[in-house]
Amino acid sequence: MTTTTPRVEQLEYTAEVAAATAHLYEQLRDLVPQAEWRLQAPLIHEILRLKKEIGAVILAHNYQVPQIFYGVADYQGDSLGLAQAAMEVEEQTIVFCGVHFMAETAKILNPEKTVLIPDLEAGCSLSESITAEDVRLLRQRYPDVPVVTYVNTPAAIKAESDICCTSANARAVVESLAVDRVIFLPDEYLARNVQKETDVEVIAWKGRCIVHEQFTVEQLRAYRSQFPGLLILAHPECAPEVCDEADFVGSTTGMTRYVDGSDAQRILLVTECSMSDNVQKAHPEKEFVRPCTLCPHMKKITLENTLASLRHRQYEVDVPADVRARAYKAVARMLRIGRED
């Protein structure tokens, strides 16, 4: 479906806007040039005013730009953490600044709330790499083999699954089933990384993240030679050989916590580029080396369409009741094992 965002009129950078957003710019001045801030601050100011007026909250994924992540979001984090946060808020309207499957997961866990996404075309190469029919065919090919599905999938795929997992608890989920083999969907690299850690046979699909599949061992080694003492942290959606080259492998939340506890002064996060910007804010004393690989889907979310989403209550994310009920079982079963850390 093609989405058309109503045009936001040019908002002025007035003395009132400057004063109201000064504390935010003080936090972001090292990441956002003054010339850009004069254009963005009026949007941020209006978003903050409007969400308070209508009683809405904004959830922002770790891959969102700092102006959204720190400027307007009430909650920040990984996809599952944000969905769980949505269960705890009192507001009935949630604007999800992330990709579509994340907003769907929030809706699965919060069916009574209105979940909005600023752009319906904010998709994901992983979630689009497989269909519900593919899962049913796999079940026919491998009868009685349980299906473990990465949470980075649409509701229709979760509904066909026995249990979901996150990038951090994938091994625990696989081994919780107490079987000899599992079907693991849809991330091939995550499946292969899990296979290295368990004796359970992992049958993988061929889905890949268009961001993480770009990183190579040669690239990481080149950065090491150029930046002595470099600490490399990789996301498990990267190829196994890339993860082997890294000093730490973990989810976005896991990487953030690792940086928090590390004395390293030079750091490379092998994941989406905005993650480095957002972690940099908490560690201005550290140098972040940035390959700067952007997710085109995440970057469909902007200040402009976030404001339009609030103004026009667009675009509402809905999950059919029968799909939601089945998907909820897979997600809830995962939650009993433990959330992403």
C-alpha cells in the first residue's frame, strides 16, 4: 500500500520554539548542526505539544535518528522492549516510530489500544522474505518439527509459529523446546549463529537483513588496522564469520549495555548507523567509528510524518482477531522464557 503523508506547513523557528527546545538541543548539539536544528526544532515543539494535547505516547526504536529518539520519544529501545512498554502506558494512543512488524507486535500485545505508524511502507527485508504459505509448506516438509520465529516478522508469520524469539534469547528458546531439531525463521544468519551454540539441529530459512548482510570480515579487519584498540560489537543478524571477528555479539540493547560497562575509547557498532549516534550521546567521551550503513525502511519515519500521524491519526495498525490470537500465543510463550536483554 502506498502512503501519502499530508504536507506539513513550514513551521517557524520562533523565540518561543527556541526557548522550549533549548534543553533538547543542548543534548544533541554534537549530533545535529545548528542550521538543521532551526528547521527541526519547530516540528519537535509541535509534536511535543500535540501528543500532550491528545494524550499519546511515542515509542522509538534504537535505529531512529537522534531527533526522534531523544527529541520526541517517550520510550526508546529494541522492538520487543517497546512492545512491552506499550503494555504499561496509560495513554490509549501509541505512535510507533519503527517498522511495521514492530507496530504489529505492539498491537498484538495491546489489542485495546490504538497503534499508529507514521508510514505504512516502513517495512523490513526479513519480514518480507517469507509468507504464511511458506511456513505451512515447511511444516508439511518437516512434520512434527516446531517452528521458532524471530520476533522481526509480521503477525501472519507469528500466527503460524509455535514460539517466537529475540536476537538475545534465541538459543534459550530453541533449547526450551527439548527437541532434536527446529525450524528457525526467517533470518539465515541468526539461525546459523544459534546453531554454533547448541546441539539442536537448526533448519534455516534464507531471509537476511539488508543492513547486517553488508558487513564483511575484511571490512572489520580494515577498521581494526586503522583504529588501534578498536572494540567491535556485532548484531547476531550479521554473518557468522563477521560475528566471530567481533569482540561481542548481542542485540541492540545488549550492545548498549556492553558499551555502558566498557572502558574502551574507540567503538564500532556493526549494525544500523543511527544506533551509534544514539549511543554516542550517552558517551561523549568515546569515539565511535561509523561504517554508516542505513536502513532505508527505518528512515521512512521522519519528524514530518510523525507529526502528521498525530494530527490525522494515521496510519492505524490493525491485526485481524484470529491472526492476533494465534500470534499472541507464540509471543506469550516466548515471554515466559524471558525478554531480550
